Amino acid sequence: MINTLYPIFANTDPEWVTPGRVESIFRVVFLLFVVLPLLWMGARYAGRFMEKRYTAHLGQMVRKAITYGGSVLIFIMVLTDLGFKLTPLLGAAGIMGIAIGFAAQTTLSNFISGLFLITEKPFAIGDVITVGDTTGIVLSIDLMSVKVRLFDNRFVRIPSSLLIQREFINNTRFPIRRLDINVSVAYKEDVAVVRDVLKDVADRNPHCLDEPAPLIIFMKYGDSGLEFLFAVWALRTDFLALRNSIMQEVKDAFDQKGIEIPFPHRTLYTGAATEPFPIRLVSGEKEPVPVEAKTVGAEPEEEPDEEAEPRG
């Protein structure tokens, strides 16, 4: 084919157009327009296969490794076919890499931290993690950062070094979760009755698991009432449904049994251990004394003298 097309370029420039150079041009075109698209398609299919067979995280890693690694290799082959000498270029790239490494220490730290995250696998794509005040679903785990979608559909990029340096919580690591509810009742209530009511609420809720069994722990004597810890288990997919339903069910059950949920109380004493603060209730109100209206600055009028004789 090259020998057939060579006469077409023969009239352009005899010194430039040679069979070897025409072959290089066709090889570059073949690499850019045939091999490179096939590489991207192969990387996408390989990533899907790994996602179905293993995990979504591994699928993303395989897809990116094939895409980036193959693209760099094709780029080097294209430069070689175009006549570029890569030895000086690689030397300059090495020196530039050292300079960039000193200048971009934060980027290098994120890169190394990303390697630790990928190796350790503390969370996977689709898990719900909490980092500080940020809670969301993991979208991707890259070398430089972790992408998270919040529950209000906002996007957050968390640097990998931040996840290595501080603690974070994986809320969906295990298949079940426990919901802890702090319950307070008045001092006059029967503890046994309160336990029975809470146990009945857990038994009736469809999202509450029987195993592990619910926990009802008498924690302490609070400032305003008796404080209990009501801990129930649920599947991680039913955790929000359990939280929304069981809180209302506890309130309704307490209302039906007449169990009081106290509010903060304060009692004042005069200093004696047993004598309460004296309070005197006063019934009735004094009638207000009417006050005559007076003009400001006006002199008081003189009352007529009854004993004075009339004039005339």
C-alpha cells in the first residue's frame, strides 16, 4: 500500500517524501484514529467487567489505569514516529519533575495518601461517610481526592491527605446499624412499666431487628427525670425508616400509658435541707386610687369662701 501511495507524494518534495516517512505518517494516523479509540473502548468494557465481578472501586481503577497508561504509551510512539528524540525530553522531564515535587508538596502528599486509601480500602464507592460536618455518598476514589455527593445533592471534593490525617466514619461499612435513643421519664414513673412499653414498641416496629435484641439501659438519675438508653438494631437500608418511625411510636406509647416525659424543673430553697422556700398567695387586687387630672403649669383654683358675704 505504501509503495502504491508513494508516487502520489513523489512530485511534492523528493528530499522530504520517502517511503519510510510516508510509513511513519500512516502509522501515526493509525495510532491516533484507530488504536486510541479502541483503547478507550477496551478500558470502558474492562472497567464494567471488573465492577460486575468485583467492586465499583476496582472497576474505576482498571479503567483509569488502561486509559492513562495506554494513552501515554501511544503518545510516546507517535512522537517517536514523528522523529522526536525522547532522550533529551525524558531528561528535561526528570529535572522538571524534581522541581515540581518541591513546589507541590501538598499535591504529592495527596498522591501518597491516595495510594494508602486505595491499598487500605477503608470505604468503597457507594458508602456513606462522615468527615467532620460533611456526610455523603462516595462517588469516586482517586489518587488526589475523594468525591462525595451530599444528601442535598451537592458535590464535595475531599483531599486524600485530609482523610489520612483525621478520623472519619463509614456509616455503611457493616450490614446492620444501631440507633441509640435517649429517653427521659418523670421520677414518679415505674421503671418496670417504662421497660415494658419500650420493649413493646421495638417488637411492633417492622424495621427493628429481633437479633441483636433491643437494649433498654437505665443510665442515670437526671436533673429532671430518669434517663434511659433505648438502642435498637436495623438493616443499614432501613436505618432512616426506623429512625423516622420509632421516635413517634415511643411518644404515642407514652401518651397512651400516661407516662410523663419531663421538662427541666428547678426548685428553690432558702438554705434549710427540708424547709421549702416560703410562698404566700395573695388573692384580690387593690382598687386603683383615682387621681385628678391637672394641667401642667396651671395655678390651683381658689375655693370660694362660704363664710364670705356676697357682693352687692
